[in-house]
Amino acid sequence: MRRVVISGAGTINALAEGVAQTQAAMEAGRCAIGELAFRDVERLSIRIGAQIKGYDASARFTAQELALYDPFTQYALIAGAEAMAQAGLERAPDPARWGCIIGTAGGGHTTANNAYRAVFAEAKNRVHPLTVPKLMGNAAPSHLAIRFGLQGPSFAVATACASSNHAIGLAFQMVRSGMVEGMLAGGSEAMLNFGGLKAWEGLRVMSPDGCRPFSASRNGMVQGEGAGVFVIETLESATARGATPLAEIVGFAMTSDASDVVMPSLDGAAAAITGALADAGVAPEEVGYINAHGTGTAANDRIETAAIRQVFGAAAELVAISATKAMHGHCIGGTGAVELVACLMALRDGVIAPTIGYDTADPDCDLDYVPNVARRAEVGAALSNAFAFGGLNAVLALRRI
């Protein structure tokens, strides 16, 4: 089967806009979590999040575009443009053989929130005529396809917090099999609004004071927003065009716990990790870095640690693990894509992002979480874990190239 590489990367998130800027913020251990600012935030119990600050949509898009672009679509377009530029592409080189897959949990959630407010709170009898195409989950991949001439398979993936990894993994499989020549893939989310946070409050998994993955003091997740988009193509096509591959995708696996909608499963997570390693032909001792799902909830961090131990055995003591959600928040459907930026940094630059906010050791979380300070290390292979509500797991395996 064909070798598949990432030849372009783009992101916008609460840490920064741009891959280089985001990686610099990750290396510095910067925290983008702070007080939220949007309408009715005072009615929330949880008022912190990783919000993209200073963002002016009207300075980036025309009024006609904004009538169709929910923030999650805007973020995907910004990240996609950076990825295409880095790959040296203005349009798809073979339109019928290029497509786009974007993961998102909420899609145009801001648009839906505003429409509900207009109808139910403000007693209006109609909403904007473009509300449906603006809020639909496939809006982001559709607009990326229009922008870059991608006439091949393009669609959205919605698997909650694993959406990005599913999107990237499916794109990898399509390119590897020869179904397509290249894909734009990643994830985007913009759920930081009153309705979105009020719903999450009901789950009682949100922290009121910060995200501290794997630390004994952890008390929940903190939501973020943003996007990550990547150009995924064959090694042959990238090198023929003169593009510099950022990393090689070598394996992917997805599993379903088939047990509980919200409680993670050790066996389901372990099966996804095992499957990704097997698909990649990578032994556990070859893995130098794992970007953990690491949400900061009591159950996730304990079970993810146990799953890594189950798969890696003695090698679990040797692998560096970090949860970057402590810096950029949990971007839900977009989170795996933002976290892939940390994997690229580890593979290309030899810099492992830290798990910031780590303060107290937990006997149930007893591995190397790279606490608080970034680390220099030579990383030949890396994993990106994503374990979602619904019991849906997706793990990517990458190699340095």
C-alpha cells in the first residue's frame, strides 16, 4: 500500500493562530484558559474556557460569506488555507481525486444557539433564511471543497471528541488504498456559547478552576474551541511537487466500547491503541510520545493510564505522555486535530509539549506525563489518542520522516 504523509498543517485555537505560533505556545507551556466573554455568560455556573480572543470575523470574511459561515466553518477555512499554503497548493492538483473530511461534534452550534434565542427568548417568528446551510455539520467540508476545488469525497464526521481523529484516519485510509490522491482532513468546533456551556454544565464534568490532567487534584474538563486542518497525500505526490512532508501517517484504528455512553472503557481504549500499532507495524517500545486524550476528568485519566499500561507493558514506563488540553482546552470535535500539532512538533522538532497544571501525583496515574515543562527528546513514532462519549475510540500512529 502507498505511503501517506502530512504535507501541510494549519490551525487556529485559543493558544494562537498558526502552527508555528501554536507550537511555540505549547513549548512554553502557556495556558489559554481564562474567563469567558459572550452574551449571558453571567447565567452560567462554569465561566472559564479556552476562547479565541481578539477574533474579528468581519475583518476576514465578507458580509455575504458570513451569512453562510458559522464560526466553526470560519475556523476550518482559516486552518485549511494555512495547510494548503504550506503544502504549496492553491487548488487541488487533480480535483476529482481530492476531497475533504472534517470532524465536528456540534457543527454550526453558534448559529443554532442564536436561532433558538431568536425564536424562544425573543419571540421572533422567523430566522435567517440561510440558517440551515450555516448550521449543518457538513458546512465546513463543503466550503473547503468549494474554496480549493475538491471534487472527490467530502463529508463531515461526528463522533463527539473523537471526530477529528476519525476524519484524519479515514482520509489516511482513502489515500493509502488509492481511492483518492489527496485529502484535506481535520476538525473544527465552536461551541463556546451560552447554550453550549449550559448543556455541558448539566453533565457535571466541567472544572470551575482549570484543567489538570492526570493530577490527583483534577476536577474536570475545560472546554475550548478552534480547528486543525491537514493536507494528507501520498509521499510520492508530495515529493514530486517539492513539498516537505511533516510526518508520515502509518496506522489508524477505531473501536466501539458498546457498553456505556459516557463512561470510558479500558478494553475499548486498549483495543484502539493496539489496533493502531498493529496497522502501523510499530512496536510499543518504538513509540516515543503519546498525545493523550487526557481530559482532566477522574474516570478518563485513570482508565487511559490503565489502557496504556495494558498495551505497552513494561514499555509504558518509558514513553512520554502529555495532555495538551490543559493549555488549549477540550476542543470537542476539533480537539484531535489541534493535538496533532503537538505530535508534529514532537516528531519534527524533538519537542514534547508538557502537561501543565500538574501538581499532585495520583497513584492511579503513575506514568511519565511530562509535567509542566516541555522536554527535548528524539521521537521516532507517536500516537494520538481520542476516546469519545458514545464509547467511540480513534487512535492515529505517526512516524518521523
